[in-house]
Amino acid sequence: MPELSRNKQEVLIVTGMSGAGRSTVANALEDLDWYVVDNLPPQMLRPLVELADKAGENLPKIAAVVDVRGRDFFENLQEIIQSMPAATVVRVLFLDATDASLVRRFESVRRPHPLQGDGTIIDGITAERSRMTALREFSDIVIDTSDLNIHQLSTLITEQFAQEETAGVRVNLMSFGFKYGTPSDADLIADGRFLPNPFWIPELRGNTGMDKDVSDYVLSQPGAREFVETYAAALAPVLAGYQRENKRHATIAIGCTGGKHRSVALTEELAKHLEKLPGVVVRVKHRDFGRE
């Protein structure tokens, strides 16, 4: 994609699994002064962009919310993006969630899944996930909303899109525990289990990687600081490339067994290195910090 500049029209396509939070994201974007069009027919996207281009600064940012009912849109998405005017930057935001989370949400509102027909909710989710696979892989930003309520999701969108022109790329740096599953929205995943586990040291077990004694222990192990420094060096050209390709959001995850000691300490240390890179803004999240 072309590099973003002040003269370029921005279009964000908001899509993903039904029940994953498209309406919440649309509301959050409206609060950030995006012009949001819900359930836009696919064939109307280009005319909308052309209209916005004529409007100039009066309509600078467009978010088009598209769901699975616009089937032709998914099949022709790349063609549609390639047909956009040269002064338009198009990005795709894909919202995902686990099957169990989606089932709970549909059951709580007592509404059927749009693709379930005479089957069950899980039948509809399975059909939709199959149809969405290629689009998810094509997307610029993927957000897993399984563990987010509507307020947390709104906050996340606000943090990622408010005044994002001040950053070349916003990095969500996340620690996690492998025993709770890998984060599905991570662009890159590293494994911190090559280091000794502080869990087996009684005086460290109850603390976390945010505590100095645990952090000092983890970072003093052979290979720990070397890992952080070399990984940061390896990420530098990647994040610079993301900026050139207008990929302005990235999620980088580091895991250990429980997501409490090693991954937390490594994530905090890596954040210090990445924050020094030009055009990079880092947000740290410890996904499994409070779990037993």
C-alpha cells in the first residue's frame, strides 16, 4: 500500500466474525470523527470514496462496516482495493473471537447467527469462519475480542486510532502464557521458555515479572539480555518496513508457561528497546498476568 500522507483519503474497512464487536468499533470510530457507514453494499465503496475525495477535508476518514452478508465483497476485496483512486489508502480491520465467546454473545442477546439457517449457532459460526479465512489473512489489523467487554474494546480502538498520525506504527507488546493458548491476533510470537522458570523458586513464585527480584533473576540468566537485544535489532527493520507499507498497527507477543514471570520480564525489557525506534509507539499488555 502507498505511504500515508496528509493528502491521502483514508478508508478503513471494518469486518470480521459476527458478534465480535463491529458495532462497538463503529461507535468508537464515530467518536473519533470518522465518517462511518454501516452494512455498506460492496459496490458502493468506490462511489463513496470518490464522493469523499470531492469533499476534500470535510470528509477525511471513512470507515465502512461490512459483514458476511456482503459475500461478493469478500471475494472481490483485493480487486476493489486495487481499483481505488491513487490518493486513497485502504486498510482492513478484522475482528475475531473464539467460538465459545461468540456462542455466549449470541445466546445472551437471543438472536440467531446470520448464517445458521435451520442449524445451530455453532453451525453458523463454522460456516462464517470458513468463508472469512482468506479475508482474515489479508487484513492489516486483527483484534481478538474474546476477553474484551464493549468498554474495553472501545478503549482499545480509541488508543489505536486517536491521533495515530503521530506514530509511524503502534506496537501492542503482549506477554502471555502458553498454557492459556497463543494470542490469535499476534503478528509475531516469541518463546521465553528457554529460560529457567522462577515459579520453581519458592521466594519468587508469588511475585511477577513486574517485581524487581523476578525481573533481575530472569534477565540475569544466560541468553536473556542477548535475546532481548537481538530480537529488538531484528524487529527494527520489520517495524520500519511496516511504516513504509502503511501497516500502522502490530501485535508482538512473548510467551512463557503461565504468562506471569519470564514473559512479563522480557516484554517489559523489550519495550524499553522498541520505544527508542523512530516512529514507534509501544503499548504493553500482560494478558495472563492475573491468572492462577
